[in-house]
Amino acid sequence: MTTVEAPRQAESTAVEHFDVLIVGAGISGVGGAYHLTKQRPGTSFVVLEGLDSFGGTWWMHRYPGIRSDSDLHTFGYRFKPWVGPPIATAEEILSYMGEVIDENDLAPHIRYNHRISSAKWSSDDCRWTIEATHTDPETGAEESKRFTANFLWMCQGYYRHSEGYTPEWEGMDDYLGEIVHPQTWPEDIELAGKRVVVIGSGATAATLVPNIADDCEHVTILQRSPTYFRPGRNAVDLAETLRELDVDEEWIHEIVRRKMNHDGAVFTKRSFEEPEVVKRELLDAVRQHLPEGYDMETHFTPRYRPWRQRIAFVPDADLFKGISSGKASVVTDEIERFTPRGIMTKSGEELEADIIVTATGFNMNVMGDIAFERDGEPVDFHDTVTYRGMMFTGVPNMLWVFGYFRASWTLRADLLADFVCRLLAHMEARDARRVDVRLRPEDEDMELLPWIDTENFNPGYLLRALDLLPMRGDKPEWQHTQDYWNEKDWIPAIDLDGPEFVYR
């Protein structure tokens, strides 16, 4: 018998210190690195990334057709024009991010294959100590690394890369076919001539199905309940017109970005003020791409008002074209159990499948599954109150980037990068080594509520993680409002000498 030894973990005695440590080299971390170099030249910083390249979601996800569900004119950075189609593939997004890294010489600041296990704050030293494990991509050998930093910038995203969320259904062990989650899509999967059932009705299912339908014998979407979609042409007429007029790409980027943000804000407002009208518009847009007499009520009419969950854009209506062609179909039912041949629904129908894809969402990893301590005591973020969804009571010198649900993530990443740079400059001017946020006297009796108003927005991944997330208050300062249209003015105007900030 051959014994395979596990890679040995070496101990590193050297400790590297930086002014700022950024966690994650995804869209937020790369953007943060850019803003530090431009707004805070001379600030020492490092970006630690657990994966072996930049990109986060766009590097990790490899399922067919993986693409953005936000337009790239707003999902792209404000400082670099996006010149491609508004809904972009992962490859296009990675190429764009790579250009940002190359054009701004960010690569020397990024350390890949560094998985952080703990972050410990010392009030005596006014700094964070970060323990990480570096894995050699060639040999698999592991080495412990230690860093210290004055400020911790959490840009790691909000879901666990290593595993997606798949519910436990009765009979799964009896199923003789292959069960796959899109988040861990196998490179060697064989779809040709196979019957595939995709469980789920969100953006992942809407992306995956049209991209595998032509390869499979048939694809069935099995959904417990419908969701809202917005079909449309994968282009922005305004951008095309401005290019025809030879307008500079930087101008086009700014104009189209403002237009897309304005339209998004108007649509969101209408979804609250006239939900039935918006619902009818969304359903009519889908109906025109489906066969005459298709059962819209059962398969594409959600039970909730628009924008209580994300609305996925379907470029060029490719999902509905697949349904119209007969290559794909939709079953709206609940799962009773798995069978050796497929899935038995609660209505008694058996869906036979060679492959079952569980496009059932992801697991949140609040603060990157990192063990936090403050002066030797564990930090439970659920016991903290969030300041504008980015800082937390009782946790000094740290900011968390959490983007928008109803607008592009990067809009907030850019806003918060400006705030970090302004905060660091303010601390320097005050000769302060530490900043905390605290409830003001007028906030002491404020009601504390879950991180998100579930009547306002309630996707499953958030509901499953509410006991891990910080609390919010009933005032805008103590919550993540999800309101870019106001935050673009509010956040730059924050009074850094306000009573909610304590400097030492």
C-alpha cells in the first residue's frame, strides 16, 4: 500500500507590516488597491487573495455561459470605461480587471493563494494581526504567514467559494445520475445527449439553461416558484449613438453610467409605488418571447412584488428562445424526493434525468469565515451594530465592502474606497491611530433590527445568514440602505468629526 503524506505546513517567523491590508482580489479589492495608489500615494498596503488569481466570482465560477447580471457600465469601475456589451461574460470581466491591474501596476501588491484564518485586534498596539496560510501552487506545500496592519479593508465578497448551497432532499443517495452545483462545475462533465434537470429559477439557472440546451437531449427547469426576469437586447442604444458621433469613451462611460443609474433608480421607485403596473410590464416583456398560450400564470408569475428579490436580465431573451424551441421546458412544482432515475415532484410527476444541477444558491460567509478577536475575545458580528453597512460598533480600524442588491456592486465599492481614503487622511491629520464607531446619545434607545428588512428584500441566502450578520438600527446612519441614489451624496458628505466617530 502506498502512503501519501499530506503537505507539510512550515512556520514563517517573519512578520510583514502594512498601513492597510485588503482581503480579497475580486472587484472590490482590486478597486480598493487602485484608489489607494491614486488617492493615498505612499500608503503601504497588501492584498491577500485565497484563490490563485484575481477576479473572485468571475475566476471561481466556470459553469457554461457565466455572465454578469448587472450592466457593465455601472458594474465596471467609474475610473475605467467599459466598451463592450452591457451584459458581459466572465472572460470579458476578467480581461477588464486584468487591464486595471496592469495599467496601474497593482500586481506587486497582490499575494495569491493566501487563505486567512484569523484577524486579531490589539488595543495596546492599535493594529491587526492576520494569520494566513500560503499554499504553493506547484507543490501544495503550505506555509504559515503573519501580517500586521493598521487598517483592515474587507473586500472578500459575501459567499463561500468552496461550496454552493444545496438543500438535503430525501433519496439523494439513491439517485444513480450525477448531481452538480454550478459553483463547482466539473470540467469533464459530458452533456451531449443527456437529460438534464436544473433545480432553481434565479439568474444562474437563467444563464446556464440556454447555454447547455443545444448540447443536451433536453433541459428541464424545476422551480418551486417563479421569479422575475427582464429580457432585452444586450446593447445600450445611447452608448451606440454616442460612439457613432465619435464621442470620447470616457465621456460615453460617464454619460451612460449616469443614465443607467437614473433608470435603475426610477424603476426601483416604481416597483414600490406602482408594483402592479411594474409587474404587468415585466410579465408582458416575457410573454412576447414565449409561444402563444404559454402558461405564464404558473411558470413566470411570481408570488411577490417586483424587487423583493433580484431581477435577472436575460440578454436577447435567450432563455425564452430555448423554451420556445422545445429544447428547454419549465416545471413549477416542489420536490417530494429523489428517485434512482430522477426526481419525484409533490404532484406525482417523475422527472427522469441523467444529470441534476442544483442552481439553488450559495452560502454566505460573513467576513470571509475569518475568526475575529478583539483584545483576546472572540468577535460575534451579530452582537454589533452596523454603521451604514460598512463599519461596526466595537470593531476598530476596519471597513467591510457590501454592495447593492438593486444596483451594481461596484458602485458602492467605489464610494467606500473614497471613504476609506478620506478616513485614513483624517486619522493622519488628527494623529490618531484608532477609529471606532459608536451609538450617539440619541441612538441609545434605538430599536435594533436584523441586517435587512425582509419585507423589503428577502433572498434565501440572506435569510439563512441573519444570525451571523450585524444588527441595524431604524435610522439611515445605522443600516445599509441599499439606496445608491442617496448614498452617492450621503457618504461623501459624512462628517468624520461627528459624534459617531471616536479617535484615539
